[in-house]
Amino acid sequence: MAQKPYFFDLSYNDLQLLIDKWEMPSYRTTQVWEGIYKHLWSDPHLISSLPREMRVKLSEIMEFKRLHPITSISSQDSKTNKILFQLPDDLGVETVLMGYNKRQTLCISTQAGCAMGCVFCATGQMGFQRNLSSGEIVEQVLFFARQLKEIGERITNIVVMGMGEPFHNYEATMLAIDRLNHPEGLNLGSRRFTISTVGIIPMIYRFSEERKQINLAVSLHTVDDDLRSTMLPINKKYPVNDLLEACRHYVAITKRRITFEWALIRDINDATDQAQKLGKTISDMLCHVNVIPLNPTQRFSGKATSRERAEAFKFILESYGVPCTIRVRRGIDIQAGCGQLATYK
């Protein structure tokens, strides 16, 4: 039996073409779009502004739910919630909501598994399974948006830092963000999105030329080529100097600050010489460095640095004029922190 078309894979224009094909007034497109994306109805039958026959037709020919929540787990401090979604082909992805004082930040996935193979990342350790469609990325957001609406809250920020490498699934990732950014729908501003990449250079150049207001973060972790290649295999194809040249191009073209992510691993990349080399290398760039003590994963033996060494690392970077933040580790007790998402048992 053929699978129904998936509503969340449609753009606004795609939906308009469908409405035109049905010979219905064009304003019905806006009513459907607002019903799903602004009012956050989970079922077309709930869109009361539509005539009953149209609600029935939408329900019969379109699929509105492809992600099925299997497990939900919250951290002990109740500030982090992780959902495992089952996909139609029985693969899974995890999505994480992190609550702060004035923010609700959602960490979304773009792939089931990941092909990058970063040694300290649980998703990389499980290998690549498949790309998500743009709709499967979008549906993660709407699921949590509905939950937050029930308690009078809303998503304030989205970080594309969950399972997968977003720039390895570039088209679907960007289409999903466009859909979530649509003014007639969820209308999340571009600057509320941050995309994180391990450094797929051609896509950084492409992203730069699109001149979007979306934030860009690069998982750097060291500026030593030999060391980085042992940690992030992609470095063998896209070495540090070439990567940093692409980052400088991004800053020059967009005039936007770039963020570098640095997981501090004890006795590997947390020493003062690593901080000094990084400071010298990027002191001329409009950038910010996020350091975070490594989050543990089952298949990597490295340990997190101490708070004292993290503070020393930050102090050295700031002495070179490089802004640096030690990120708060969140959801570690439920394997929901950066680099901990995976669906293997």
C-alpha cells in the first residue's frame, strides 16, 4: 500500500498548489497552514475554520503524524526532557527540550544516526542510518510546541545539534527551518536557530552565500590537525586551516559572529598550550567559544576536564581577546547532553 503524502514535507506553496487543484479558494491555504503551525492543531479535523468536507479530505489523503513518541524521560532537576520518537521504518531519533529561566530551547535531530564518526559522540558511535525528511525535522518541533502551549509556554530557541550532521542533510534542514520560520505559521525568527556542523566545508561556503540570519556553530575541539583527525575523522578530508578559512569567509560575507564548540577532554585538549594555540589562531575573527566538559558516552573512555581546568582554559582565551563561555551541562543523568543522543541499546 502506497504511503500517503506527508503534510509536514509540504511548503506553503506546495499546499497552495494542492488547494488550487481541489478548486477551493486560495484563503483556505492560510487557514490550513495557520491551523497546523500557528494554532498547533495535531489533526485537520480540529481546524474549525474549514468546512467539514475539506477537513475529511485532508485527513483521508494526507499523513499528519509520522513520529511516534516511544519513551519520555526527564532529568532529576526537571529542566531537561528527552523524547525517543519511532519513525515509520522503525528507526528512532531523540529530541531534547531544555528549560531555562526565560527560554525554552529545543535540540532537534536531522538524521537517524550519523556518518561523521566523531569518537566521543554517541550518535557517531552508532553509525549512519538515514536522513530525516524536512517534515520529520519539523514534526519534532511541533510536538514540543504543543506540549509547551498546554502550560502557557512556547519554544524560544532551536539548536540543530541533536542526532546527525545537519550539513550532511543540508536541503532538508534548510527547508525545515524555512517552514518553521514562515510568518503565517510558527514564525520563529531566523536568529532563534543555531546550526552546528563538524565542518563540512562546501556547505559552510554555500550557507555563507545564502546570507541567512541563522546562527552557525562549528564543532572544533582542537586546532591541531593530527589530534583533530583522531577525534573527528572528517578532519582528514577537511583539515583545520581550510575549515578556518571557510569560517572566516562566513564571517566576512554575513558580518555575523561564528561560534566554536570545544568539548574539554581531560589530558587531551584541555591543556594551556591548546588554549594558547586556539587563542592565537582565532583572535582576529569575530567569534565566540563555547567550552563544555565532555559528556560521558558508553563507547569512549575519555573523561571530562575539571572545573578548574575549564576556568583556566577560558581565562587564557579571554587574554587573547576571544570571548568564551563555559556551558552548563544539562540532562547528563538521562543521556540528553551534547554528544549523548543515540538509539542503540
